[in-house]
Amino acid sequence: MTPNLRLVRSAPDALGLYIRVTRVGSPELQSFIATRPIQFSGVVLDAKLVKQQKELLTLAQEKRIDVVLDPMAAAMATPGGYRPSMKELPWAKDRPHTAEDFKTPFAQRQCAESLATYVMDHGFSQVLAPTHLISEVDSPWLPIDIALASNLRDALDRNGGKTVEVLYPLTISYEIFRTPEKRMAVISWLSAANVQGLWLNVAGCGADSNATQIVRYCDAATDFQSLGIPIVADHMGGLPGLSLMAFGGVGGISHGITLSERLDVNSWRKPPSGRGFGPRVRVYIPQLDTSLSRDEAERFFEAGGGKARARFGCHDSHCCPRGVEDMCTMPERHFLYQRSQQVAALGQVPETLRPSWFLEGYIRPASDVAIIAQQLSLPEDLRNKMQTKAKGLNTLRTTLGPYAQQRREKSFARHPKTRIARVGNG
């Protein structure tokens, strides 16, 4: 008698998850890396924070996860993004950069050389190339950025950094990104860049993107797969980020700890008017894919009573042993654990099954429980938030259901390889 054989589809490489480091939540991120099995690809450090984050830098290096340097070039070339403290960086000036600063091949090589030296001196394993905001297809920055990226690759090779990957951060307007002919013109330029990965930074897109934006983003990102390199959606969190990976548009995401989950370039357009309030880590409720301030979260669970705690409190003892109390008092750890679990679980599903699995495992349950959330006895401000969230999740459900059928025949983006997979433990 011939036994029944079951065909097992092999899971692809893990999906990429990079955590952007900010001044907020850094100690908790260090603790998480030091005490937990690592389930994300690496951390991204803004150049202006490197001096203050030496312990995190060395810890990540010891754990053999990628440490990515963001030279902050895009912000550095805008009146609102530039900060006087940036002038201390070797590739910066005492004013915002202009395209004229990089007009000559010598200036391009000089910038690349100083950045490569900085990367090697601090032990970074990956670096975002010094690229700039592309608001028009004929932007003078585009050819400059291609040259800067390729020069950086050459400079690293000359300075002993052949294993350091150069990643191209394409910071681009949503209008160019979603328009086929403009998008293809940009892709044509990018084909000349000697880089090992593409990080998409699409202005106005992020964790709050609606269903239409997600579909358009995914379709647009698929065109970039022709470059043959891994694609990461930077500043992209929440269900939108997970959706892009589930439907194969990108192979990874990057964001902060409930922060930096959206790229807003409006603040770059005008010089800062004064000192604003610093951002704070929020409390993540994964069942609803929403984040609340600590005050809002406490009021949500108090007003919602046992039903809110039962439905939306964290019951994973590995994450929050004391449930809601730990969610609210240690939101950084809760978020890191939940997001890394979400991405790891999604990455275990074979690509062809991923869209339907994601719809049934994430979108449908979130849409269902959102109805329960809006029916709780909540204060008016929270009830309005839950109603808005429920409406958005329902639209996401009805939009992505048919879209999953369309994506069956599409290719999936390459996943970024982990540091250990690329260079081993050496």
C-alpha cells in the first residue's frame, strides 16, 4: 500500500524588520535586545544620535544583527530638516545642502569618502546612501544621488568595507510614486546605482495609509522588483506595512517604537519655528492595530471594563506578565514583542498562501473586534477614535479581499538577508 504523501511548501527567508532608534525608548530597546531572542533584522541609527547610542551600537554588533547608519542627507538638504548640530558630521556643512554642493565628481567622491570612513570607524554593517527628496522626475538630485550611492560603494570597498551593504533610500513624493510613467523613469535611473538594497520612503504614506494607498503602494513597489534587490518600506508600520509584505510588494519594513511609522516631509519645507513637544511612545493594541497615549489607554481599559481587558488586553505572559498594567507601564517592550511576532509569523507562511492567510488571520479579526470596541461605554473622544478605526478596518477588509485575488500571479519582493546569512558569525 502506498502511503499518502503530503507536499510541504518551504518558507522563504525571514521578512525584514528594522527598528528606527529615536531618543525615546532607547533604554527599553537595549534591554529588549539584551534579554530576548532577536526576531528582527536590525536597528537604524540617525547620524546625529550615534554619539549618544554607543552602547546600543555595540550591543547590536555583539548580537550579530544589522546596524544601519542613516546619514540624514534628505533632511539635511531642507530648511526645516537641517539642524545646527548636524554640522559636526563630516559630510555636512554649516547650512542646508544644495544640489550645487555636489555638482562636481570631486565633491561627490569627497562626500562618499567621509561617509565611508565614518561607517568603518563606528562598525556599521549597512548604510543608507546620502540621497535626497525627489519631488519632480527631472529633479537635479536624482543623478547626483545615483553618483553618490555608487561612489559610496567604491569608497567602502577601498576602505575594507566590502561586506558593508549600501542601501538606496528613495525619498519620493507620493504623486511620482503612484504615476506609472514617472515611476518607471525613476526606476530607469536607479538601475545605474551600485547598491545592495532599496528602501522606499514615500511622502505621506505610513501606518495611517488608507486601503487605496496600500493597493497603489503595493502595485508601485512591484515595479521596483525589476532592480533585482531586496526592497524595504521605510517609515511604514501597522497593518499597512504588514499588508505590503503579505501581498509581496516589499520584503521588509522599518519604523520606530510606535513612532516614525509615517514619512511626513511637510516639516522639512520651513525652518523650525520653535521647540515643540517631544514625541512619546504610545500603547499598542494589536487587535485593533491602533496606538493610544498612556492616558487614553488607561481610560480605554477603565471605561471599557472587563470586556475591554478581555478583548484588548495583552494575555501573553512572555510579553506582559501583568497584562494591561505592563502594556501601559512598559509600552516599548510590548510593542517590540508584538510587532516582531507579527512579522515573524507572516514570514513563516509560504508566499503563495500569504495574502489569504493574512486576510483571515489579521484583517478579518481586526475588523470584527473593532465593532466591539466602538460599542464599549467609552468617553466621547475614545468612542470617536474607535468608530473611525472600525470604519477604516472595514474598508481595508472589503478592498484587500478582491485585491488578494489579483496578487496571486504577481511576483514577491526579495527579502533582505540577515547579517548572519550574509557574513556569518565572523
